Amino acid sequence: MQDINLLPQSEIVEQSKARVTSFSAVISIIFLILVALFSGYVFYMQSVNKKQISELDAKISASRAQITAMSAIEITVRNLDKKYTGLQKVFADRKKYSLLMTELRSRKPASIDLDNVDLKEGKININGTAENYVSIADFINGLLNKKFEGGTKELQEVFTSVSLNSVSMESSKNSIQFFIVVDFDPSKLK
């Protein structure tokens, strides 16, 4: 037997519309729930990430503070190392430089006072005061004299060149200020 459908066509269309509407409502509600769950998950993960970032920022700040606190120690250590190396070199070379300073004093005329002697590798910077220009010339000639009689015989040729960098007259003290650079041969200081 055959089923006979006695419902009018408009009723069948209305029923199918109702089914489609209820199906789409269910799908929309399911989709809304999924979107809400996904949004909640995203907000939760965002808050977790913000918390982790703030904790890491706090750790970074603490580490930076520790590094900053240690910078003074590092500077002190570097300065101590530099001073230690300098002193070690001075103590190793002091006999040589004592000989050099003795030779320098022996070649200095009595009319010259040495105010400052700065010793570097192979050079001596000398600031001094002289009574006249002739005294400065005698000092320079004495330093360059290879057959100087008053000093140590082994150091007669220790000074290789002298350059007069500045000379100025001090009328108030009736003296002459000078600055010379003396080159020397370190190999002669043995």
C-alpha cells in the first residue's frame, strides 16, 4: 500500500522551514558555545602569558640590578690589575731606571732644576726651570754628548735624541721654564 499524504503543500513547506530554523538555531547555539569557549581560552592564555611576562620582567630587573651592583667591583678589579701590572713592571725595571735617572742627574747642570720627569718606554718627558738659555743648551748638549766624562761609562751613548718642545720666560721669578723630550736606548740599561 501506498501512503497518502493529506497535508497541504504549504504546511509541508512550513514544517520544513521550522525544522531548518530549529536546526540552524541549534547549530548557532553550538557555534556560539564553541566561540565562547575559544574566547575564554584565549583570554585565559593571554592572562597566563601576561603573568609570565611580568615575572620574567621582574627577574630581568633583579638581574640588571645585580649586574649594576657588580660594575663597581669590576671597575675596581680592572684598576687594581692595571696598577698591579704597572707596579710589577716598575719593580722589574727599577734598577735600569735608577741607572738612567742617575745618568740624567749627572748630566744636568747645577743651574737647572728638574720639576717633573715622566718616564715612558724609550722616552723621558722633562719639565724644568733654568737660570738662562745657555743652561738649557748645556743640558741638551750634555745629554747628547757621546763622550760625557761625568757619568757612567757604559751609559755614555744611552741618550739618542733630545727635542726642545717649549721654552718660556718667567719674568716674575727671573727664570726660564722649559719642556724637553729625550729619547733613550733601553738596551743600554743592562
